[in-house]
Amino acid sequence: MRDNKSTVTEKFDVVVLGAGISGLCLAHRVVRAGRQVLVLESAGEPGGCVRSQRQPDGFWFEMGAHTLYNSYGSLLAIIDELGLGDRILARRRAPYRLLVEGKLRSIPSQLNLAELFASAWHAFSERKQGRTVADYYGKLVGRKNWKRVLAPLFAAVPSQPADDFPAEILFKKRPRRKDVPRSYTFAGGIQTLTDRMATRPGITLRTNATACALARTEGGFVVTIAGGDRVLARCLALAIPAPEAAGLLAHLAPEAATALARIVVAKIESVGVVADAHHVRLPHLAGIVPVNDTFFSVVTRDVVPDDRLRAFTFHFGAGQTLDQRIDRICAVTRLDRDQLVCVATHATSLPSLSLVHAGIADEIDRHLPRSGLYITGNYFGGLAIEDCSLRSAKEADRLLAEAI
Ligand SMILES: Cc1cc2nc3c(=O)[nH]c(=O)nc-3n(C[C@H](O)[C@H](O)[C@H](O)COP(=O)(O)OP(=O)(O)OC[C@H]3O[C@@H](n4cnc5c(N)ncnc54)[C@H](O)[C@@H]3O)c2cc1C
């Protein structure tokens, strides 16, 4: 029984900060090797950027990550180990549309074909390495096509302008598993996976538990949780956004903290709405990408169709009130406010990566060996869930080899 006012000191082999996909993948691998793991999570539930909003009647829609691919081999190994393979749901094919001056347009219809054909030959000579997304893809499709079509499409991926992202980091080629649908989710949404990971035997999850201070102690670390509780860890893994990790490590690992503090993040504020299907006049779509708007993308539930309800999640940057956002959502979906049967919000952040990023990640890694500290997240190999899983696998292997 936990008393909120008292200081409880429990000891674990490993304490993981953050129950997003990165923290859970690391915890999964360490527990599989027989270690006891405590995962501390600030929010009231695990998942982080993975948040499947569920209604009492069973309808669900994604507030964050929405698509997994058969190229996510490292994640699929975990899915298999958890026996979740039979809950995989193939996503139905549906188009993405651009929103141009209030009208939905197909992507090809917005491309200037003359410019595209004049530029396409660059595909044979251009290399992605050391180039930004705007520089590399701009060459391939032409500057005007980049600005009008590709820049909004790329910005829709990390919900922020992506021009300066390294070209190598988005859309990686990976081997595909032929026995798994090309793109998929789960019955109940992707959070079905993170929920299962968080309840795996050997993992103790503590929600509403923000790690607010770290210190070294004999044989490990002491983690102070907001409210005063403390836990002891032989090894400590951080799987939280870079700015939070930088703050917590400022005294414990100042060099790594300085490198982490150089990683800029963008806040993403998502608003999801649900309406009766017969009220929605929009065609069935996977999503909408606006050209120059207050939001970066809309993701729908149409890829897992439901007879009764449809859902639309709008991913905004910071800076507007909920009221203003709902006005914009109603204008785009052509729904009245009183036709919205559910409005949900979820705030997350994603790193804003640039060409200097690889150097920052190397700098973080340079200070970690044999420190008892392990850092994972979406700011190493890339933002995709598979990148998080791969980084977590690497850190879990290092932990098991180095520490215990
Ligand atoms: C809108 C959106 C759509 C996306 N779509 C896709 C997609 O379709 N496919 C895909 O592959 N990827 C997608 N991504 C990217 C991917 O979902 C994320 O990069 C990934 O989930 C990040 O996981 P993470 O565990 O590294 O970080 P997070 O998910 O941010 O988890 C970090 C966790 O740490 C917790 N935390 C923070 N500070 C503390 C503290 N001091 N103590 C304890 N806990 C703390 C937070 O509450 C959070 O739960 C999407 C991301 C977003 C935002």
C-alpha cells in the first residue's frame, strides 16, 4: 500500500523513466533477460505519443501514432513475443488529400508535371547523405513542386516544418515481413500494444509518477518522484524527451546533458473529434494535409472503417485556443459543433532534427559507456516507432552486457 506523503524506498535492477514506446521496448528486453524493472510515467497511462482514445462503446481512434509497417522488424519481434500477432489489423487503403484553399485535391493534381519531369533525372545522381529534406527532395521534384506539395506532405509526418530535417532520417528503406500486412494497427488501436507491454510480468509500472531528481548512490541511483517518494536503481534508463532528460542529468552527467539540451523539440497539440457517420460528408480518406494552415495534418479512422462513427484527429502546433481549433476542425470537416459526439485532446512533442543531429547523438553516446545510465528515445536513429525500438534494443544490449 502506498502512502502519498511518505518516502518509500524500493530497489529495482533497472528503473526506466518514461512509458512511451522507447521506455517500454527497453523494459521488455531487460525483463526478458530476467531483470526486475520499474517504469515511471508522468501521465496517467502508458503510451506517450501512442494514444488510442477509447470510448465506452468500444470505438477508438488514434490521437498520436497511427500506422505500423511490416518493415518494423524489431517491433514485430516484440509483438510476436507478446503473442499479439493475432490482434494485428490491416489498415484499409484510403487516399490522402491535400487541402488547398478550402478544397480537397488529389496529390498528383497539384504537381507541376513539366517541372517534375525536368527535375526527375536528379534521382539518378543525387545522394541523401548530408542533405536536408528540402534540399534533396526539392532537387528531385523541382522547387515549386517542393513548396506547393512536398513541403506540406513532409511537414505532416513530424507535425512541424520538416525542411531542415536530414533527408536520411524520414522514410527509411527496411526489409519487409511478407507474413504481416504492409501497414497495420491493432484491434483497439496501437495502444493495445503499449498497454500489453506495460503489463508484462516483471515490469512494475507506476503512472502519475514524474521523476524530478536523480542522484548517484552506492551501487546505483536514487530517483526522486514528484511528491517525495524515492526509488533505488542499480541502472537507470531515460526514455523521456530530450529537454526533460537534459534537465534531470544536469548534475549527474553534465556532458551528456549539454548535448541533450541542444536537441530542439516541437510541441504537438492534437485534437480528435468523432461524429455520426451519416453526418460526415467528406469522402473516406486516410488523412488530409493542408497547404499552409494552423494544423499540419488530419488522420482519420477511415482505414479501419466503422459503420456508425467516423473520427478525425487534427495535429496542431502550439498557439491557438481549443475553441479556435474546434472552429477550424468544423470548417474542414464541414460538421457543426453539435454534431461532434466526442472531442479529445492530447499534447506531445517531437524532436526537430537537423543536419547537426548525428553529431549530437554521437556526443550523447560518447559519455554513456559504463556510467550505469542508458538513454533511448526518438532522437537517435529517427522518429518512427521502429527507430525507437532499435535504439532501445541497442541500449538494452549495452545494459545487459555492462551492468548486471
Ligand atoms: C501525432 C504523431 C503521429 C505519429 N505517427 C507515427 C506513426 O504513424 N508511425 C510511427 O512509426 N511513428 C509515429 N510517430 C512517432 C512516434 O510515435 C514517436 O516518435 C514515438 O512514439 C516516441 O516514443 P518515445 O517513447 O521515445 O517518446 P514519448 O512517446 O514522448 O514517451 C515519453 C514518455 O515519457 C514521459 N515522461 C516525460 N518526462 C517524464 C518524467 N520526468 N518522469 C516520468 N515520465 C516522463 C511522458 O509522459 C511520455 O509518456 C508519431 C508521433 C506523433 C506525435
